[in-house]
Amino acid sequence: MDSPSPPAVLRVERLAKSFGDLQAVDGVSFHVAPGEIVGLVGPNGAGKTTTINMILGVLEPSAGRIEIEGVDLAVDRSRALSSTNFAAVYAPLPGNLTVEQNLRVFGMLYAVDNLSARVERLLAVYDLLRYRRTKAGLLSSGEQTRLSLAKAMLNRPRLLLLDEPTASIDPSNARDIRAGIAKFVDSGHCGVLWTSHNMYEVQAVCDRVLFLSHGRIVLEGDPKTLPEEHGAASLDDLFVNVAQEALHAGGAT
Amino acid sequence: MNRSRVGAIVLRILYLYRGSPQRVFPIFVFVAVDIVLWGFLTRYLNSVSRADFNFVPALLGAVLLWDFLTRVMQQLTMALFEDVWTRNFLNFFATPLRVSEYLAGLLIVAVTTSLLSLVAMLALAQIAFGLSFFAYGVALAPFLMVLFVTGIALGVTASALVLRLGPASEWLIWPIPMLISPFAGVFYPIAVLPRWMQAVAMVLPPSYVFEGMRAVVAGNPPPWDRLAIGGGLALVYLVLACLFFFAVYRSVIRTGLIARYSAETVS
């Protein structure tokens, strides 16, 4: 007998957001299970960041529902976000605080138990010990990304949102970071929603991928088998095909 | 209200002050410059005036109290600007932090730093110019409290404007105390104002404080009934300012403005 599947860490139902006449996100539904990495890909302006912002509670949906760990974000935002965290290239941590100060402030925001020990552990894991007294604004973009990821792990999130987490990191560091996140997720504790324009990365890391275009999910499946299923040579090619099809469809309306 | 989250907001500002003398500087130095400038001016006026009138408590006291109100407002707004300048709203508001907790953190910072300013001003006024507010005893407390609440209400309103209009609104909010001061009767009795300005003064809590202070300096008992009106008005403005701030926050969450401070544009 199959054991019942664990409840999703993130459940998004008919999520929509419009800005005037522009429908940025148009009735999107998906879920992320514990131990799963879901890729959210699509061309610029497809609605990826708008979707993530709504899940982070910094943008109110026009319609739909977001549940994190079974908690409706619209009903109890604070409780829902206590088990969530994120890292994004466009949201660097305050540059006028040191690495350690940033981790302490955000650790308090997430009410992390035994914060000092947690900060020390993350400084070591993300190779930031020697920068602990360095202002975050003085770090290289790769080091800032590592700091953002360390911040994202502070509260041992059940849902982790990563918006192009390796965009500014060299290939060697990017591989280490991907491996680190995959290991964290393998424990089955956490589910990840991962946006990226790097299809190699999506194929290497994600268990499932959602193609977003014009605010809608137009394709969904296993990134390793999807290209073949749709007659494309690679995920890169499939991405280009989907983007162009959506562009033509958009142009025809 | 979660104490850890409020504490995080306070700690962030504390870290900034600890590592940055240029942030500590204005808490003490600008107010000290004001006290020295007006202290000597009042001494000069005392020496050339034939009237049997002591300008020190009337003018220097007014400057001290007005600086206190201005500082409360500025400290609160400056704390918010730290998050504007570092494009930090997305980072903060994507955590469990509630907007009321964020505002509470800013208030604690503003209260602490403006009280430090007040102590510096009182000490300097006493040592350099012999103006002892302590001579008025606890009677001074309600006057300060009305200015304090008014300063917070102005700071919260200014912060809401920054949240709604963005960093460029800096130029709009700094002159707010200056715009109010002619109506508040800081340096002169309200009676010398034209009738329409008197009408405006009636709805400004500081005008009741400065009228009351002049009465006390002239040797009359504090006009508690008038001060109560000023206090009531200040509380009403504080409630309205907080409601305005929460409404603006809801609006920037609805429109996505708060994320646009750092994320790619959403429209």
C-alpha cells in the first residue's frame, strides 16, 4: 500500500496579478513538495519574479491563494513566512552592515534559536568566516551571493525561494552551491522553488520544471525527459521554442 | 508584537551608529550649534534691550523645545531612510516581520536618540547660559510629552510619504517642521498672527506648548487646560499618522512598490 504523500510545503492555486491592463500572472497553480526542487523558468517578463514576490508576501495577488506549510499567506502572513526564506541577486543584504551583523539581524527577524551558534555554522559552511567583520557592500558579487544564501538558511526554511541564486558566481562556486542546496533538500525537510535562465543548472538540479510565459504555465515536467518528449535537442532548445511560440501567440492576439 | 523582530530593527540601527561616527555626530552637534547660536543671541538681546524681560528662557527655551520636536521627527524618518538607501524593504518585508513591529522598532530608535539629544541640549543650555529647565520640575514633563508625541506623528507621516513616493520625497519631508513653525508660535505669541494663521495655530499641538511655556516664564501657573487640548490633538494626530502609514503600506504591497525598491520592475 502506498503511503500518503506528505503535504506540500507550497501550494499555489489560481494565482493572478494584474497591473492595470497588464496581466502579469494569469491563474497559475502549482505545488512544491518537501524534498523537491521545482524550477520556474521563462523569458524575461514571463511573471517569475512577480510570482515569487507574491509568495514572499511583498506583493498582493489580484486573485488566488498561496499556502505555505498549510498556512494561508493572506490569513497569517507572519506565520507562513516564518518557515520560508529566499535569496535573489536583485536583493543584496544591507551593504552598510558587516556579514556577521546581517546574519544576526535577520536571525532575530526569524527568531532563530541559539542564534550565535547558527551564525557561526553558516559562516563556516558558506566560507564567510574571514569576512565576518567586512561590510557586505564591500564583498564581491559571488561573496554577496554566498551571504544571501547563508541568510536564506538561517531559519532552516521549509520553503526556499531562490531567484537566480548562482547568476553571479563562478562555475566552481556555483557547482558547490548547487550541491549544498541539493544536499539540504535531500534531507526531505525543505522544498525549493528555483528560478534560473541557466538551463544546464535547471536540468542538473530540478526534479520538476514549470515553463512560465505571459503569466501562464505553458509546460511542466521532468527537465531530464521534457526535451525528448517535445522533440527538442536540449532544455535550452525547448526553452527557446516555448519562448518563441509564446511570443508568436502573444503577437497574434 | 514579537520582541525579537522589534529588537532586530533596533539592533540594525544600533550597528549602524556603532560603526559610523557621522551618524552619531548630528545627535549631539547640530543641536549644540543651535543652543550656542541662540544662547549668544539671547545674551546680546538681553544686553541691548531696555525692557525688563529675560530673553534666555523665552527664546533659548523655545529653540530647545522646537529642536526636540524636530529631532524626534528626523530620527524616526532617518531610521526609515537607512532601509530606503540600502534598498532593504524587500529583504525585511519578506520575513515574518509585521509592519507594526517595523514601526515600533523605528519608534524605539527615534525615542532613544532624541532623548540623548535632549539631554545634551539641556546640559549645554544649563552650563553655558544658565537656563535650567530643571527649575520647572515635573511641570516640564507634559510640555515635552506633547512635543514628543507631535514629533512622532510627524515622523510617522513623513515615513509614510517616503514609502509611497520613494527616495526623492526626501526633499519634501525635511522642510515640514520649518513650514509648521511660523504657525506654532515658537518665538512669538499666537496673538500677533493674523486671524487665519491663528486658526491654523489652534489645530497645531506645539502652539499650545509654546503659549504655555511663555505663560510659565512670565511667572503664571501652567495653563493645564490648554495643554490638555494640545495633548489631545497630538494623540489624535498620532493615531491618524499610524493609520496613514498602515494604509500606505497596504497600498505599496498591492501595487508592488515595496518590491520595486530593489526587484526588477513589475510593470
